[in-house]
Amino acid sequence: MPTFFLPLFEFLSAQLDFLLPRKYPIAEKVADAPTISLVSITTMLCCRPTELYLGASTSAQILELVVHWDNNVFDEALITEWLDEVKNAIDYYLGEDSVQTKL
Amino acid sequence: MTRLLLRRYLRGEISEEDWEFRKREPMASAGPMNLRPFQDKAWLDAGGAKHVCVSIGFFYFALPTMPLGTASSLQPGADVPPFEALLSRKRFWLRSRLIRTQADKFIRNPLLVELGSIMLPGRVERARSVALQWRKEKGAPAGLTDTVLSPMEQASAGVVFCNGGSSLGNVRLHANFLSTSL
């Protein structure tokens, strides 16, 4: 069996509105307007040692990026550089200007 | 990922030897996948889908070399080029589809469960042995080194993943599940 080096960089992405509906109660037959609305969702996690963990989730049409890292291993300047790069790449490849390109 | 590595090379933080090696290697990656749908259907239908347990395997995929495009001949000291110089939007979608195709073939492999039954116990045992060692010795195993390995040294020992990706899959499928269970 080959040896695998664990990746130091993990990435999570999800459209959370399908996992966590924003209006409650959510039964379709309830006649009244929803009484509870989910306003915001926050991702909390503890990454593994040596890990840089970048996550993305979408809720209410808002894309949120989160980053977690092992502070014993990474400098904050590097974290900022990675996060900015991911943010800029998302903007370039998935932003409004990219819509006409996806065939 | 490619542009981040290119930044480091242009800043003089990656040697010519390392860079030439990295430029020619395919990009390997992996991600966890939900194994529940492939388990015993009676268990799944009886509540297995909601049972609290870890039931994941991993899918693996590879992309061609780093998409450096016209930046492949840049030398240290040069400015970092824009995204379009490395990877056009069309090629971004091409590479995205390559991953989707490979993932699709992987989960439709008729030996998917068998592949997992061969590979996963090794992963579990590695993690278990480290945890037991840590509990016994109250610290890391002796003989470990934090020597930095070159990309070539790492690759000589096996596959090196450039990143790992987690996905919640097609979460649209979960909508009905939640509607009926809450």
C-alpha cells in the first residue's frame, strides 16, 4: 500500500440553506408565516495539528469564508496571503464577471 | 494553489530544482465521502442515515500539472501575473469537470466498498496506534524528526496530496430529509 502524506490544507464548501433551513417551522402545511428565522450561521471547528483549514459556506445568498490553522506552525502573514488568494480566485472564477464564461 | 506556489517561487522561496520538479508533477487530491448509501440498505432504511457515527471513505482524484500557462517561464523577481495568465475561466471549468467525472466514476466503481475495506483499516490503525502511544507515553513517539523534506524526498515515499477537500455532497438531497425529520 502506498504511503500517503496527509494534506496540510483542507477545504470545506457547502450550501447550508439546504442543511439548515432558514425559516421555522418548516412543515409545508403550516399556514402561518414562519415564527423563527435563522439570521446567521457560524462554523466552529478545531483543525488538526499542522493543518490549515479553509472553509466556505453559503447561506442566504452570502458566501462566507472561514480559516482555521495551527498557530504553532503557520505565520499569520501566510494565512492572510492564502485567504486573500482564495477570495480573489473566487471573485475571478465565480464572480459576476465570470457568468458569461461558464458554458 | 498554483498561484500561491508561483508567488513563493518568484519571491525566491522555492529552489530551481524544487520548482522544476513541482511543475512536472500531476496534482493529486482527496476528499472524504459518505459511505452510508453503500452500506446495508436495511440498516440505512431503519435509521442508519441518522445514526450518530463516522461512516466515511475517501475519494481520490488527480489533475494535470499546475496550470501555469504563460507564467511557466517566469523567473524569480518577476511580478505575480493575474489569474487569467495562469488559468483561463474556461480551463477552470474544464478542470472542475475533470474532478466531477473522476469522482463520479469512483463512487460508481462496483468494488467501491471492497476498496474501502482494504484501505480504511490501515488509516484507522495508524491513527489508533499514535493515539495509544500518546496516551501511554504522555507525548509524541521517540525518534520523530521535524526535518523539512524536499518535494522530491516526499514524493519518493508515496503520493503527496496538494490539498484535501471536504464537501457535504449534493446538499439539496438533504432538504427533504430535514423536512420530514424535524
